[in-house]
Amino acid sequence: MLNTNLYKFEEFEEKLNKVGKIESLGIYSEILAECSSKKNSDIYKYFDYFLELIEQYLKFDPNPPGRIKNIISLNFQIVFKYIRDTSSLDQFKKYDNELKKYDHLITDKLLRAKIYQYLGYLFWLIPEISKGIECLEESLSLINETGKVDEIPGRYTNIGYLYEEIGDTDKAEYYYSQGLNFAKKYNSQEALKSAYTSMGRLYRSRHYLNKAIQFFDKALSLYYTKENLNKVNIICNLAKCYLEKEDYKVALKLQKQIHEEWVKKNNPTLYFSINECLGVTYKHLKKYDLSENLLLESNKYFSENNLEGELCENYIHLSSLYIEKNENQKAFEILNKALELAKKNDNDSDKKEIFILLGNLLKKEKKVKKAISYFKKALMLNKGTKKDYENLEIISYLSECYEEIENYKKSSEYLKKQKSLFSKIIKEKDNKIIELQNNSIIGVSGNKHYLFKQSDSLIPIELTEKIGAHLIGVSDKMIKLVNQVITFAGNSDIPILIRGETGTGKELIAKLIHYSSSRAEYPFIAINSSSFTKSLASGSLFGHKKGSFTNAIKDQKGYFEAANKGTLFFDEIGDMPLDIQSSLLRVLEEKSILPIGANKEIKIDFRLVTATNIDIYKKVKNNEFRLDFLNRINVLEITIPPLRERREDIPLLINYYINDISNKFNINIKKIKLKNSFLKKLYNYDYPGNVRELKNIIERFLMNYNNNIDWDTIILKRNEITTHHNDTAQPQLLNLMENEKKLILIALKESNNVKTRAAELLGISIYALSRKLKKYEIVT
């Protein structure tokens, strides 16, 4: 049944044979997902099997439960995504009709929104742009209802693009502006890239080139990897802006920057489009032979691959070159081929360009009346659109033509139109509402991220998802910290030591360093340094070979090898035993390891990040930590400020945690009212456990809200901790060890002996709690 020669579908086949029809519906989701990931066109055959099965199912249950509806929705989403990625328009028409039959069963808003995004793109390809806009607007409405801010970041700009395609630039600008506002509100880096790129393209089409360049530059600053095709597209657009500004040297520099083999390998069509742009630039630089060779290379590729739109544009550029070289006959032949393609594809934009070139060619040959007819045809194609700059150019040509044939009345009329239109353009240019925001761009070495001044979150939503938490704050100290972190992340080889009290979020900062660096696509390996003994360290850090000791039944990678190309994070580095520090020194210097039982060293490449909550310099002074090891691990040092030193962030954190925890535990936040006295205590408390302790306090308050829990109970009041069990005893305020032990016992009792929960209550890590349990011989 399944194509087992190309793909390993035996497992799916076995499953289908063992289960009934209803259970097999879900298995088809797995099959379709596998086909999609492997670019297997048999996806359509399997989807047909699935639809036959659904048809049979609906005969006895026309109103299926939510689970079945979701399977139907998911499978349509998978197939339409595949159709979009492969631009299979015949299949699109077939399954669009099938979708209409099952549309009432697709009730999951997120899946429905995604399907309509794909439909919008495919209707644009047909092209049925009005239907495309309708689908995209439906998708926008649905996705906004779900509240999923990280889904479909191009939800606004996709609609704007289609409006731009039909010449409604005002509507396009409205949606691009909405996209920009959305990106800033939710710190979505992907949405911001899309909005800035779209704005740049729109302003370029209006010939506001300086504004377009600003937007493209903003978009580029958000890309920090070189080999990114979206980035290449932006640089292409930027180069075209400089071409139109007649700054050919800058345009050439940009084009050469992306005219690379990796682009050709990953997207040959884009590569030959860049090739074509280079040809146009060389034409302007009067290097005609270079220009012609490049344009003909691209022409051959577009022709062989039946890329009619690209081929037509290439003909336009070639004819322009031949006009400049005074090879008029060649230019006429090429323009006729271009016009044939433009008419076939009903492309008004290309037709207009061809009419302008034909007009100029005929004007050059003194066939002025015929030239006028072509200029008028071009002007008619712009009628009803807002391409004022293009109209200005055509009107200028018409004025010149009428002057040449001594029809001064007509020439004067067009001259007046030209001046009026020019005034309108200047006025509109001066009164543009959309302006670039002066948000800070931070980062070095081409590794840049956006710092959002208009939001409480200091990092984009994409980074928030990767590190697993928000970084909330408005204080100068937090802004400075994030700037420093991302700047340090720019050099992905230098070791970094993170210092900060318990609960300040040292591991989050370590993850932020990793995911803001060029190592972001590789592993982030976190290790607790205090858990090591000499015997355990060798195997877990360096790995071992099969048979190297009893029970070594297979090769095992150590932490160093697992972190290859990525980041290795040693938490609580101050607690690492001295003998292990010694063994690690050579590894850090040589960047090579010898697994147990191996006879050949393995080269490794990783970024070392360490963290500690103790005074590590004091430990060096007391000979409890090696100075040479410290010098090796803290080439760069980051200190996280305690919460009490950034009190202006506390109200934001309180708000954030109340909302976050209420959503997590389905608590009706409208019923929660914080008394002023309680708020005052929240604001003024010193939080020895820092942000972790604040989160714990909010959580305890919300979970016990109906029980009228008081402040002292929330913070585990100190007199309860230090009091002896008999009534006459006095608190031993100076007996730190005894008090700490009692505090741990109270936390364990409060958490029903759940260690992770007890650690949260105490505002310490689970590793620190484990050490203290061992230290005080507390058995749980």
C-alpha cells in the first residue's frame, strides 16, 4: 500500500493493519506529516485514502466529536501547506473543492487560520487576488481570536502585500502599519522583520528611496546569520534602492555580497535574479560586455525552467541594454518577445514597462507619434492606481514628445500635469504619518537583536520561547544587563562567568547568551558542578568507549562532546571540586578530550558559560578555588542585579506573575483584589530569594486567596523558624546552621516533601537544597 522503497512506512503499515477505521484516521495524520517532511508527492494519494475513510465515517456519524474534527483540520492543514510549498495549483483546485465539503467540521480556530493563510497565498498565485485577500482577512480574524501571538507572524503583512499587488497602496500601508504595531506590542522579531521589509518595499514602489532604505536597514539589523535567504532578499531590495538612487557603487557592493554559491545551491531562481541585478548595475557603470553576459546567463536559466515572469523582466533589462548600446533592432526583437509574455500572463506592470521602452525607442528613431501612442498606453495602465512617481515619468515623456512635433498646446498641458503631480508627491512625502521608531539596536559582530523600549519585556518573543521565560523590566540596570548579555553573545568563543544571588535567573541569562549567538542552532547543555565527584566526572564529562569498563555496553558521549558547536553551561561553578577543576584546565585550553577507553583525542568546539551565587574571589583567597581556573572561565563577567536593587521592576513583575499564574491555574483574576497594605509590603520587601521568591509569594497568595492567607505566612515568618519546640526557649538568632535546618524542615512540610517545590519556597535551586539535605542529614 505504502511506498516502502523510498521511505520507511512499514511501521505505519503495521499500525493500519492492527487498528480499526476510527483509530486509523490519526495514523493518516502521521503518514501525511512524514510525506510532507520528506517532500513525497504521494501525499496526495494518502490524503485521498483519508478522505474516503472520512466519507465512510460521516455516513454513520455526521456530527463527529472534537477529536475527529481536529484530525480532519490537521490533515487539511498539512496538505495545503505542502501545496503552498510546492505551488501545485492543480492539486490546490482539487482540494479546495474538497475543503468546501468539510469546511463546517474545521472548528479549531488556529488550524483554520493556518489553512486560510495557505489558501490566501494560493489564490494569489492563480491569480485570484480578491479571494486571496478574503482568505487572509478571515485568517487574521481567527488568529487574533485565539490570542496566539507567536503564530503566523506575517498575519498583517501578507494581506498588505496583496493590496500592494492590486495597486491599493493605502490599504497596504494600513496593514503594514498594523503589522509593525503588532510586532512592537508582542516583541515578535519575525513579525518585525516582515513589517520592516514590507514597508521598505512599499516605499521603494513609491520612490521614497531614503525611507525605503531606512526600513530595509532596520530589517537587516534583525538577522544575525549570514546564510539566510530572507536576508538575501532584503539585500536585493536594498541594492535596487541604490540603483534607483544612481548610487551604482553601493548597489554593486551589496549585490556582490550575496552573489554566492550557497544561494545558487539553495535557491537558484534567487541566485539568477541577483545575477540579473548585477547585469543591470554593470550596464549603468558602462561595462556593457559584463552586463550582457550576466543578463544572458539569467535569461537561459529562466527560459529553461519556464519561469515566464522572470523571463519577461529579463527581456526588459536586455532591451534596455541594447537601446543604450544603440542596437535598436535587437531591442525591438526582445521587446516583442517580452510583450508577448506580458500579454499571456496579463501582467500590467510588465506591459507598462515595455510600452515605456518602446516609446523611448521610437522617440529615439524620430517616430514620435507612434511613441506617443505607447506612452499613452502606459499611462492608461496606471489609471486608478496610486503610482504617482511612475505617472510623473510618463507625463514627462509625453510633454517632450508633443514639444518635438511642435504641438505646444498639448506639451503645455502635460507640463502643467507634471508640475501638479510633482507638488502632490512632495506634499505627500512631507506629511507621511508612518515614521521609524528610535528603538535601540544592540549587539556586535553581526549578531544583533531588538531592544523593545515600548514593552515591559526586554527580549523578543522568539527568544522568550527559547529560554523559557520573559525578561521583565524597565530599570536601567536590567536594560544595561540585556545590552551587555547580547553584546557578549556576539563573540561565540569567549568564556563568560555569570555572578548573581540565588533566584536572579543565572541559567536564563546563560540560555539568552546561547540563543543570541551564532551557536543558537546547536545544543545548550546545562550541568550542575556540585554534583560531581572525581569518579563520576570523567565518564559524564568525557564519555567512554564500549567495553572500557564493566557495564560499558556501548559508546557513550560525555557532556563536552554533546555540547559540540553549542554552549556548555556549568551552574554553581564555585562548588566544583578542586581536582576536577584541574582536569578541566587542559580541556579548556586545548579544546580536545580523551573519552575513557579511547586511544585518540576528539576535537571539540564549544562556548563555556559558568555561573555562581557565592563570592568566588573569596574562595580563591581561601585556596578553595583555583585562580588559574577562574582566570580561564571569566574572560568576560556578567553580574545580575538583585531584585532589591531594581525596585522599579517589582510592580511589572507582580502584574506579570498574577496574570501568568492565574492563567495557568484557571483562577478568575477579576475576583482578585490586592489590598494597599499588602501591595505596599510586596513593593518594599527585600526578596532575599529574588525573582524566584517573588514568583513563589504571588503563587502562594493566589492559591490561598480564599483562605485569607496573611503576609507573615506567605514569607515563612522568621520567628516560627527560630523558635525551639518548648514554650520557654528563646530564639537562637545567631545559630545560623540550626535556623537554616529548621527553615528547610518547614519548607519540606509545606511542600509535602516535594523537593522541587521546597526549593522554590526557600528561593534556592534544587541542587542547593540537595546539598543542604546531605549536609544536615535530613532524610525525606
